[in-house]
Amino acid sequence: MHDFASINWRSRGYLPHFDAPGSQQHIVFGLADALPESDAPVPGDAPFAFDSALDRGLGGCVLRDPRCARAVQEALLHGDVERYRLLAWCVMPNHVHVVVEQVADLPGTVRRWKTWSARSINARLGQSGRVWRREYFDRYARTEVQLANMIYYVEQNPVAAGLVSSPELWPWSSAAHGREA
């Protein structure tokens, strides 16, 4: 696990974000229409409050479209190894889970995922405009047990949401691709 002597917290005025190379992070980001603005996460919320709100399946859920889910998955896989070590992921109908070990800066990594996938989604759907919510939620693993729980949670998310009976059946996830942390 990470030596937390060099803890680096950042904020754009909303949620605080932990950013330290070598840390393992669970990141959740959602579509722009996935939550009413009144449901935006605030500092001090329970770690999975943002995800629980997203699991209600609100909004247009454009990630149900395989072309859009594929665009997000391709964005996540693109920087694997160079910018981060991808440990687990799951593209849900209106949000995305990612567990990574950081190599480069986390805000830049998330911005690249969202920018590239938004362009691709808009092109595939023949539309323009905002795709993602501005903010994302991240939580770093403090122990190996927490990291294992994060990966399990991410890969089980489609099962918990009633989308499939087994995580390997959800095509837009690390479970379906047989990836191991």
C-alpha cells in the first residue's frame, strides 16, 4: 500500500480529491443527466452515497447503448500501464466505476477519460454537448482488504443493479474480460 507521507489533496471547490502516485483509487463518475443537481455529492457524504444515487438509474442512460459503453471502455483501456494500472472497471448505464493504481496525476487521467469518451459518444450518437457530470468521486484504498473490497464492489455492481446474474456476463467490465489485479 501507499506510503502516505506525501499525501496530496486537491479540490476545485467541490469534493476533495486524493492524488498520489502509487495509490489505489476507486473512481466513480456519472453522466450529466444521471442525477438532479440537488443530489450532487458533498464532502462528508458516505463513501458510496454518490454511487447509490447513481444506481437509481436516472437520466437517459446512454451507456446502455453498446457503442457508448464501448467508447468508455476503450478510453479506460487506452492509458492502462502508461498513466495508471487498471485493476477493475464497470461501465453502468449512467455511470462508470474504475479502480486504478495511479502512475500519473488523477485529475488529468479522469479528464482524459471523460473528454475522449464524450467526443466519441457524441459522434456515435450524432449529437453534441455535455456528456459527463463535472465532478467525480474518488476513494483511495488504505489496506489490501479495502482494495479487494473495492474491486469486488465494482465487478458486482451490475449484479447488484439486477442487470445480470453473474459479473462475467456484463460485457463492459473487467470481470467479463478476465482481468486480474
